[in-house]
Amino acid sequence: MKIVIMMVFLGLIGYLLEQRRHIKFLEKVNFTQQTRHIMEKHEVYLLKHQIDTYVFSLETLGYSQESINKGDYTRHEPSPEQLQKILEEFQRNQSIYRSKNIQFETELELRGIE
């Protein structure tokens, strides 16, 4: 009887140790997935920012994205007021971009990723 009780006890200890190992593995997988999602989200943001930068470049040169999409490649010289407005909006977006980039780098540092 003592042998059966001892075997059941050892079996339970082994089961608990295996469950503990499995929990650590699942936590590691979850951490990795969360990090990957953060990086994907930031990459999408970077692509949107790059597209916006190209649009600002086109507008500065006198082209319109909507007209280019329609097949019209004529150039319209922007007025100094329009250029000033484009520059202000571009600087505002650059400021937002820098703050989001700092936030992303901080998140990665907190997660222990270089």
C-alpha cells in the first residue's frame, strides 16, 4: 500500500513539474507573439509615413496624387502660401513620427530587445 501511495505521490510531483515547464514555455511564446505584433504595427506605421512623405514631395514639386492616379501628369506650380502650408503639415507629421519612433524604441527596451 505504501508503494502505491509513493508512486502516486511521485507521479503527481512529476505532473506538477511538467505543467510548470509548459506554463513557462507558453509565457515565452506569448511574449514573443506580443513583441512581433508590436513590431508589425510599427512597420505598418513606417510604411504609411513613407507614403505621406512621398505625397508631400509630389505636392512640393507641383503634382497632385489624385491627378497622377487618374493618369494626369501635368504640373501646377504651387503658390508660396501652399508651400508654407505643406511644409507646416510635413513638420507636424515629422514631429509625430519622431515621438512614435521613440515610443516604439522604449517599448522594445522595456521588453529587453536591442
